Amino acid sequence: MELREFFAIFGVHKKIFWSIVMLFVVSGMIFYFVQAQTYKTYITLNITRGGAESTNDYTYDSFYRLQADSKFADTVVQWIDSPYILEQIFSEGNSGITRQGFFSADRMSSQVIEITFVTSTKQEVENIANNLQKVLNAETQKLNKNQNQKNWFIIVSGNPITGNNQFSLIFLLLVSLLIGFFVAFWIVLFKHYMREDK
């Protein structure tokens, strides 16, 4: 089959082709207007110590301290993945926060953790940020209950950065258009094949 014959197939079925493309584009526009309003928030957690202790003991040597900080940061990330910890964060102080979407933690460096979560309102963000620091520091102190280390770990929360979590209209239109072209392409070819097969 020559190239012009191939394009002629779409010329014959152009109404079907463009109808399918427009159907997907309109669907993308409808999805844009009906999608739920949510907000995505980023919070940076810093792992620090409650105090400094001057000693020659290797426990407080800079190298081993960084290793300890890194291991503890991994522990905090695992806490965030725990349903028990998440339940405490969302129920702390009877704040009435309802969990929306995901809630994740990623260790960015040995002492820095980035928390990401989604809420339905901006008002919930401050409550979650406060509860997050309270719960994580409470769990941290539990680990120090029997050791009584003076310079034990402390988790310091940065200011939340919040933005809209909705798909943009341009993005949805582009995706809908690409999917529409793909689907229309194969439907037209299949229709032509079925007609030729007869």
C-alpha cells in the first residue's frame, strides 16, 4: 500500500476520525471542570540534636554522628509509612482532619526529610503540620526513655508550602488530544480492515 492510499483511508473515514478525537477533547474539558479541588503540600523536616556535648567519645564524632542522623532519618521515613503513626497525626487533638490521597516521606539527605500530602482544604494544612511535629517528636522521645541522652534527636518542621493539586486545562486538553488521535487512528484502520475483509 502506497502512502497516499494509506492517507486516503483516513480521508474516507474523516468524520469518524474527527468525531472520536473531539469526543476525547470534550471529555478532557468536562473532567477539568468536575475534578475535585485538592491541595498538595510539602513540608521539610530537619533532624537535629537537643544539645551539644564536648567529649572525645566516638559516639559524638562528626562522622559517626552523621551516620546516626542518617539512620534516624530512615526511621522517621518508616514511621510516616506506618498506619499507626498516620492515625495519630490525623487524630491528634481531635482536629477532625480527614485524610485525602497520599501521604509520603522521602529522605533528601542525612538530616533532611521531605513530607508530601494532599488535603481538601488549605485550613487543614497547618493542623497536619503541627500534629506531624508533635507526634514524631513524641515517638522520638520514646526511643530515649531508657537511654536519657542529653543530645538526643529532635525533629524540626519547616513552613508548609501549599499549592493547587488539580490538572491544568492545557495539560488535560493535550493528553485528551493525543489519546483521541491514537484511538481514532486504530478504530479507522480496524473499520477499514473489516470492510476490506468482507
